[in-house]
Amino acid sequence: MKKHTLGLTAVSVAVLLTACNDSGNETGGGDSTDGSIDVVATIAQIGEPLSVIAGDFANVETLMGPGVDPHIYEASQGDIRLFQQADIIFYNGLHLEAQLSDVFNSVDTNAHAIGERIDAGNLLEDEEDAGMDDPHIWFDVVLWEQALDAAVEELKELLPDHADELEENKQAYFAELEELHTYAIDTLAQIPEEQRILVTAHDAFQYFGEMNNIDVMGIQGLSTESEAGISDIQSTIDTIVEKEVPAVFVESSVNDSTVQAVIEGANQAGHSIELGGELYSDAMGEAGTEEGTYIGMYRHNVDTIYSALTASE
């Protein structure tokens, strides 16, 4: 499992800004000569759909690649230079990219938290931290359409001559998302109701569960910044044994040690449980693969969960 943590403190942001400016890089605007704009997205769930919608009108670069955990990602000097050169930056917000808040507040950028453009009434709250919203909104396809729509509107402002083409591309992509939405609900509805329990490394799938009528249990909380305690692991084991959950899942961007501890504990308690497979949560797959697309990533998760939770049927 990959981790990406570059030691950047809030105090050092100003130092890096000075270094970037002294190196001769101008703030705002890339070096594109073909009329396209330079777009930076923090996560691939934003960057990949926007690259499809924007096409040749934008050069979209995603900051965090496969296996990278956005909860603990810290910016490097190169990242700050990238922010300064971008025409526009899109990030999820809702405290997902928690370590980047000082950077976005310090750098003179055109940055937009598209997750915070969704009506607050549609957001799920963190059950363990009152007042904090669950940032993993891309697992509700309908809500993610709203977030992407907000991003596209910002692109239209920068590309007014191509607004019609952007709208047409967005509608075509959203039609694919509607198909994905239907596929996910129809597929997961085939899992027997008593087996619709999704146990994962951290609590990233609540929106997925709400959309697909599945109970979700994360061993860790919404953020991976703090590790799961013994009581968290034991509570998960107790639920698995009580409800006879057939499988648990690891995540591509989260260490699998707690999941392995849960499997071992359940087996010691007399309940045989399988590792259901690897899910994509906070990061997507490699670029150029199906799992490296938002739609392909989502379908992979649906198919993996369906297969594991119906294996005993």
C-alpha cells in the first residue's frame, strides 16, 4: 500500500512560497500555447471526469495518484509551484485534503472546493465527530454529478467560447453516470438482505451504503489520520460474528493491518470470514486502466462487493 506524506508544516508554507517565487515561476496561468487552460485536481475522482468533459480544452493534472491517501497528503514545493501555475484548481474539500488547507489559504490561486458546493442538507455527518461532514461524496453518483457540475460551470467561465461544447460533453458523461447509478443499485439489490453488510478499513463508504441500501462499517473513522484502537477492532469482530458477515475488504490507499487483525479475531471467535478483495476508496486505480476511471473504479467496487457477499449462495 502506498503512502504519500511529505513533511510540510503550516509554518513552512511561506518558506516554500518564497522559494517557488524566487525560482522565476509566475503565479497563475500555465504555459499552454494551444488555447487550452491548465487545471489541477487534488484527487482522480475529480480529475479524470473533468479530463473527459473538458477534452482538448484543458490540460488536467491530478495531484494524488493511485494508492495515495488524501487525508494525510502534504504538499511539496513542486506541488505549490503547480498550484501557482494552474489557471484553476479543484479539490473536494469537507476536510478531505486536511493537510492542504494552509497551502490553499496561503497561495494566490483560483481554487474551488466542489464538495462544498453541494447542498449541506444532502451531506452525511460524522457520527463520531459532531459538526464534521463526511467528505467521501463521490460514492453517491447523484451527489457527485452535482459536484462535477459546479466544476464545469467554473470551466465555462474560463472558456466562454467553448461553453456549449463543455455542456454537451458534460451531458454525455452524465448519461454514463446515470447508467452506472442504475447498474450499481440493480446489481447490489441481488445480495440477500441479511448479507448486505460492508466492512472496510475506514469509514469511506457511507454514501455508497446510503445509495445502494447496504449497511456499512469502517474499522477506522472517516479520516485515516488516527489509527484504529483495540476497541474499534474488537467491536468490528463482535458485529461480524453476530451477523455472520461472510467477507471484509481492504482498500487500495489504506494499510491492511486492521483488516487482517479483524479476520484473525473473527476466526479465533469461531467465525470463518474471507478477504473479499480490494476496494478503491480515497484513490482510484492506475491511469490507463478501467479502475483508473471514475466509472470503472465504481463498477469494480460494485462487482467486487457483489461477488464476495454472494459467494456462499
